[in-house]
Amino acid sequence: MLALRARGLGSTWTSLHLLHEAEAAATLGIPDGVTQTVLLPIGYTKDAVLRPANHKPPREVMRREGSRQAFPGGRQRSFATEIE
């Protein structure tokens, strides 16, 4: 996605096509037995104003595998907070 962006193209992950999985498979020539998980539409952006995303630092959102505890230095969140 970064390489596409560097070339003036936009892309996004989507699984919305799974609502019509059989039609997508027929249109794209996906053989039976292949599990569809994501579609990556690509296109040129028109008059897009792109800027860095506003997000929390990784230490605030990363968790140890199998744990709800934050990494050292990160804030601890409860399960209820995570699903809100």
C-alpha cells in the first residue's frame, strides 16, 4: 500500500465483497476451494488531501499475546474499554 501511494495510487483493505462471495469468485476466476479473505481495490486518487493518520502511539495499543496487559510503558486498559 505504501508503494502504491508513492506512485500516486490509493488502496484499501475490504471484505465487503464477501457478502457476494460466489459472484466475486466467478468474476475474478477464483477456483473452488480457495478461501477469500480480503480484496484490495486500487485506483488513482482525484483531488485527495492525504495527511498522516491521527493515532495513538504503539505502546498504548499493543498487547502481549494472550494478555490484556499493556507492554511496559503503555497504559493498561480493561476489556470493557477495548470493546467500546
